Amino acid sequence: MNNNHRKITTPQSLNTYVKGICDIMRRSGRAGALQYVPELTWMLFLRILDEIEEKEREEEQALGKVFKPSLEYPYRWRDWADPLGKKRQELQEGIFGGFMSFVNGDLIPHLKELKDKPGVNSRQKVITEVFSSVEKTGIDTERNLLDILDRINELSIEQVEEKHMFTLSQVYEGLLQKMGEKNNDGGQFFTPREVIRIMVKVIDPKIGEVMYDPCCGTGGFLAQAYQYMNGKVDTGSDREILKTKTFYGREKENLVYPIALANLVLQGIDEPHIWHGNSLTGLETYGGLFTGAPSIYDVVLTNPPFGGKEGKDAQTKFAYKTSATEVLFLQHVMDSLKKGGRCGIVMSEGVLFRTNENAFLQTKRKLLNEFNLWCIVSLPPKVFLNAGAASKTNLLFFIKGEPTKEVWYYDLSDLNITKNQPLTIEQFDEFFKLLPRCESSERSWKVSIEEIEAKNYDIKAVNPNRKDEIDKRTPEELIGTIEKENERLLEALKNIKNKGV
């Protein structure tokens, strides 16, 4: 192995370094983030996996045990991608184009078929699924591919120490956000990190609890919950439970499913149990990583897609029929919680105030009758702007097994969110201060179940405490202001004409 890795000492330098890799990919035929992020994903995944397995081999040898790696020669990163690797040197000394032929004709097909081998283990299944959407590398030339591999080879656990691995995963998360920027058509897969952090903090998942996200996208909620819970690990047994028996998700999109798997492994989750298929219809593409999954969960954290339209095949599984994707997902989440289980879910505003469609009404009635919907946070418009969506959204928090008596609301809808000024966790300082006792303030208030029933289950946040600025000018004063503005405008036009414009 090449141990002469250049040290990358700050998050900024790491970010710059990874951006440099992406720049080569962009000029090598992978123009947009939806092209270069999947390419970088499988390469980075194999790089980190190789080092994880080398560390595990050393630990097993120290205990006198035999370690069985997921990949054998010549398919390990150290064999074919490392500049000092035996297979790479052999290929580079061979015929022109031999390296590219190996990657496309041998390596990728081998990794795609691993899950079909006898005695396959869960990690080998993950490897195959990471490659489920990869037919061949999209990099245009062998020289560019080797350049990219050399740079990724520098990203080692030796130089990004394990305690700083989250820095590397944050850089990768930033790349995932690029997939969700405007005109990139990837926003449906990305929830802003600050929203996820807030929701995880409110739900406060514990070691031993099992978590589920039925539309996990790139795995943001599962990854953040892992980081949050990892700080509470006390024993080796706790760590084993967290890494292998805690995180379950479902994802439909072929492009995104492998990225979710790679992201979670990169974060430190050894066994991400992600089911590939349509959560609403139950139609499975691949369920091999979901073997033994529970049917109900302690914690659900999720952001279902907004505004989608589902056909009859999706609606048949649900008590309240509707084409609205978010309402079907809300029903799915309600069915997926254990008694006493907790949920945090992002919900579009329309679901809260719509009372004219039967499925909306019945779903909300069931939610309030059988769950304690104890908190609704009204988010500012444009929170999802950087993810390519401008929908007005809310955060709903509820517990299964007890009816709602009152809902505590917290209102942030007046904040001005822009692309350059996204939502920050600091804007929730007062929320977390008031949260333990659900206290009232200018931004928070309580509404009883009786009031909600009287409004026919319209649960939209309407802040009774907001002090709106009222224009107290008389009609005469307003007319005078308008006339003065008109005079200024006419004067400006006259000046422009005089200059001959």
C-alpha cells in the first residue's frame, strides 16, 4: 500500500481537494452533479471499504482469528487502483487500453455479480447494490481515470483520521446537495442538513431503538441519526447494535439507492438495511439487505416527496384512498410505528389545511385520535430552495398510542430564507429552550383538540401572538405619497429622454 499520503489538515482543504476531483470528472465526460456524484460515489466507496477491511483484518489477526475479506485479489482497491498496486502496475505495463478494459470488462461485472455467489455476506450484498446502476465508468479516457483514482487514493483513513471521518462524509454530503440544486432534478432526494439535525434532536433516538425512513433518498436522516447516537455509545455491544441492527430505509430511485448505501457505509454504518423498491405499492426491486427487518419501528424520521400523484396500484394498500403522495406516506408512517414509537416528518402545508378531500380529513382524524400530535413547527417558505423546491412546509412530531389533547405550535414562517441565507440551527435556539415545557411566546402557542375539531381538522399554524405591522396612514396620506412617487418617476424619465437614450 502507498503510505505517502499528503496530509489534509482542515475541512476547507478537504473540500477543495474533493472539488478538484470533481473538476477532472466534469471535463472527462461527467458534466453535471447527477453524473459525477454517482461516479465519485462508487470510487470513494471502494477506497474507504478497502481501508475499513484492512483495519478489521489487523484487529482479527491480533485476536488470532482468520479474517475473510469481502473482496479478493485483484478486485481490492489496493490491487487495481492504488498506484503501487500489483494489478495496476501489471495493467499499465501491458497493452494500451488494458486498464480501462479491466475496469469495464472485469472489475465492474465482478462486483455487480457478488450477491449471486454462494455464501454471500451482507457486506458483499451492499457492494453489489452500490454498483446496481453502474454499467461502466463514464470517464472518457484512461489517463483521466488514472488521475482521478490517484487523487481518491490520497483520501485515506490514515490521513483523514477516524475521528475526523465525519468531515469527509460532510464534504460528500455537500456533493449530494449539488444533486439537488435548481435545474438538476435531484432536489427530491435531498433534505437540508439543518432541518435533519433539528428533527433528530427533537426525536432524540436512543441506542437499541430501531429507526426507519420509508423514502430515505441519499440517506440523510439515517446518517445524521447515526452521528447523533454514536456520541452516546458506551460499550462494544452498543456499537455493534448501532452499526448493524439499527437503521432501515426504503428508496425507489435507481440512481439514488446505491448512493444512499455508499453514503451510510462512508458514515460508519456497517450494515445499512436499505430496501430498493416502491414503499407505497410494495413493488420490490431488491430486498436482500432487508432480510429480517421488523414491520414496525421505534423511530421514524422522514421527508416524503411533495405534490406527487400516485395511481391505483399505490392506493390499494391504504385505508384512505388518494393520489396525493404525501398523504399516502403519512398513512404508511402511521402504520409503521410501534406503540409508543416517535415520528418526525416534513409535511407540505396543503396537507395541514385541506379539509375538502375525504382522505386528507380521515388521515388527519386518525392521526389525532390514535397519535399524540404534540408539536407542529411552521417553517419559513423557501427552506427547500437549495434543494430545488419552494414548497411551504411544516415539521410534525407525534407519538403512537395516545390521542392528541393539544398541539404546541412554533412559528418561523416570517423568516426570510434565500439561497445564500439558508435556515440555521441557531434560529431554533428559542424553540429548544421552550420545548421541554412547550411554553408560549410570541412565536409559540397551544391549540386544543376541541378547537381543531371545530375547524374540521384544519391544523395549519395561524399565530395568534404575531404583532403585524399595520399601516396607519389615512387614504389622503397614501394618495399624497403615490403622487410624490409619480412626480419623481416622471422627472427621471424626462432626464433619460434629454440624454437621448
